[in-house]
Amino acid sequence: MSTRIVVVGGGTAGARLAQRLPVTLLGEEPHAPYNRVLLADVLAGRYAPEVIALPGTREPARLGVRAVRIDRAARTVECADGSLVGYDRLVLATGSNPVLPPLRGLRGAELPEGVHAFRTLDDCLALRDRVRPGTRAVVIGGGLLGVSAARALAALGAEVVLTQQGERLMERQLDAQASALLHEHVESLGVEVHTECRVSGLRQRDGEVTAVELADGFVLDAQIVVLACGVRPRVALAREAGLTVSTGIVVDDELRTSDPYIHAVGDCAEHAGRVYGLAGPALEQADALVNLLPAESTPAAHPRAGTPEAGRYTGTRALTRLTLGGPAPLDLAAFGEATPQPGDDVVQLTDATRRAYRKVVVRGDRLVGGVLLGDLAAVGTLARAWEGDEALPDEAPLLHLLTHDGGSS
């Protein structure tokens, strides 16, 4: 008898499982699973929504279905429409929710007219419907998501202001020099950038946003406000079911929760104290789980599944890549620790005329991090050296890491 596997969540991780295993997929969004990484390109008009759809699943998915309760004793999932779905193994791939900052004018999850999160395809389509050339837009948050949203809005002709509370853009991934180059590029796209800028509230008239108030008293007129303040794992379903939750749903090396019949993968999962919130780790976790679920549920193409020698998930070394469009597009990649510690070796190459910047950080005989902007010819070689976590050859000078492309780009 086959194992009944139910997957809650139709995002990157859930869709990957449904492509490779016979599962019942419960997707809260009405759309077929799509590539969330490309939402900014849909907003900018570069892609139609159907272009970013992920490859089809092995079984038809149940879309527009929200799971509201897990009965662990009966091993059933209750849906908002009243239906019950039984499982032998349950996989939570519930993803994450956008963080809503504590601003005057925001009450709970209900957003005023003109205020948008930027997390789902519906968010993206609603934004695109409102933007016209000259529309005044304020993006709150200067991380990866905020920079992507600002670029897309500018491509639609909006007058965009990007506000970042921290000292620099994408400060989690980039060092100061790389961030300065990114800042310069974003401004070249017509975006007004303000760093060390704290937003304190929203002004409204008749329930519609009219302006953004800054902590220093300055006011930015706004017809559209985009909240890009990060994401938080969706753990309510797991917590209410009594599963162990920290920041995310706590899982072991078999991606198993505190209930042996329930797993978690993707943005909602916390492994070894870490929540990734990126597509790469979500895919790696899903692929690992394919090989860890009971053998009778797994196709013959994956003979190791369910066997003692099947590999476990030990973590992901995640590399961030982003292409910012415009008259002169800018590519960037970042991985590991871009800020050196005392005793680390650092190699940097800067070409101002080509707006190119490369930097690697080496600790002992290991590559521990790097940043590349403009010229990514070396990214393949660097990513392999970092992901493999192997000792660098003694005979290779550090400069070689930044100048050798290894035939990969």
C-alpha cells in the first residue's frame, strides 16, 4: 500500500516535492505554483504571469485551499472549506509572511488602500494595476526584496523613493564598497535612495495612503507604498498543532519535526538554528526529503529513498544572485561572510570604468565569503570552492580566485 503524503504549501519547496513524488498538494493561492524569484520581472512587465509558472506536478494540485488545523492523532488536515485530508506523512511547506513594520496608520494585517506587501503574485498584479508613469511610490526596506521592487517600479515609470533604515543597501549580503556601487546603480535607474532613514507612519485620506512620515519629521508624498521589510516564517499551523517552533518550525537532519510523521521544508523550516528564506535552500531541502521519505512513496528513479544509507540534509551554503535592469544592467552575486575577521586574507579588484568589483575573504586555507558586482565571470569557480569547503591549493595565489573563470559564468 502506498504512503499518503500531503504537502501544505504550493511555493518553491512544495512544488518541487509535487514534481517528484505522488502527493496531495494543498496550495492556498489560486494560482498554479510559480517562481517567486521572478516576481519583480512580472511587476516590471518583462514577463507575463504564466511565464513564471513552475513545471507541472505529478498529481493535480488542490489550489485555493487553506489548511487551518492539523489533527496529529487522527493524522488529518482540516481545510477552510471543511474538508479533511488524511495523511501518513505530512510536509509543511507553508513559506513565510511579509513583515509588517510597526507604523502609525497600520492596524494588523489589513493594509490601507495603496499600501502593498510584495510577496505573492496577487501582490505583484495589484501593484502593476495601480502604477502609471509619474505615480509617486515609496518602497520601505533596502534589502534584496526592496531593491528589486524599486527597480521594477522605476521600469514602469513611477517616481520611486527607496528608504532603508540601515546604513546601506543589502547590508546582509554586501560589504560597504559593493553596497555603495549598488546605491549608485539604483539611483541611475531614477530611484531616489535614502539610507539611515526610519519611517514612522503613514498618512491617509478616506482610507487611502497619501504620504509617508519619516522619524525626522520629513514627509514623502506617496500614492503607493511597498512594504519590503523582510519575511517571517509561517508557523501558526505548526504551533497550534503543538509542534516545536523557534523562529521557524524546528527540524532535524531528516527534516522531521517534533512529530515523526510531520516534516517541514523551505522558508518555514528551521534547521540547526537557521532559517534560510531563499529559493536555493528550499529546493535542496525538498530534494533531500525525496530521498528520506518512505521508499514505497518514492518512484524507482530514486532507489536510495527510505534506506539507511540515504543522505541527510546537513545545511545549505546559499549564494545570492540578482540582476538589476536598466540601460546598463548590473549583475551581483554574494555568498558567505563578506566582512573579514582579524587575521583573514582579503583580495579585492575594482574597475571603476566597468563598474566592476570583486572581493573574496579567505580564512586559513578556506574561502569563507565573497562579493562580485558587474563582472561575474569568476562566480562559478568561487561558488564551487566555497560550497565544497575544501582547502585551497597552496600553489594558487589568492588573486587567481578572482581572475580565473574556470570556464563558468
